[in-house]
Amino acid sequence: MVNYWLAKQEPSGPRGYNFENLKKDKKTVWDGVHNNLALKHMREMKPGDLILFYHTGDERQAVGIMEVTSKPYPNPNEDNERFIVVDVKYKKPLKKSVTLDELKKQKKFNDWELIRISRLSVMPVPKDIWDSIIQMSQN
């Protein structure tokens, strides 16, 4: 069974990485996560799971979909084994980006981590919320 996730990334700046970068690279290692809850979520990822790529900063919007291609493993660039990474690959852009403001306008998103825990960088996306966001991106 496929699980659904959202992962945030700052699209610009010196450490920025955006969805266009992923499209060019075709795949990347999703790293840099240090928050305990975000790490807990990443430990539950498995190959085949789908992730909404979310631009933070000034944009604050879901822009595309990537797929998990590895089990979580210790980040080779960190000294602490609790910091993990997953490999991901580019899947496709959303037809239309879905902004945080659009999501906040609908009550069904109020209890979701994206709205409740704004600093969380990796979170599960319940199937009904995933379907709603995909639907919103079609219009």
C-alpha cells in the first residue's frame, strides 16, 4: 500500500533546492532533516510512497510529486545515526501549484500538520487530503 507524504524545501537561497532542480537531477537524497517528529515520519517511508514537494519561504505551496526509491538509511554526511535520509526521484509537477492560503480556506485541512505545526518539514498526508490537493491542482 502506498503512503503519502509532504516534504518541505526552501526553493531559493544558498542552500535552496526547488522542484526544477529535482526535475533536472531526476533523483536526489532527501536530507537535512533534524526535527524528531519529521525524522519519525521519514523512518516510516518506503519505496513507492509518494511525496508532495512543497516550496517554503515566500512561495508556501505544493508544486509537484516525487517518489521514494529507498528505505531510510543513516545520513552519510552526519556523525549521528539517528539523522536519516531517503532517496527520491522526480515524478511530475502539479498542473497548478496549491498554496497554503488555499488550503487554509478549507476546514477539512484544519487538523492536518501542515496547518497545525507550521515548522514541521516532513509529514504524512492522509489519502483524503492527498486526493483533495491533487483535485485542487487540476482546477
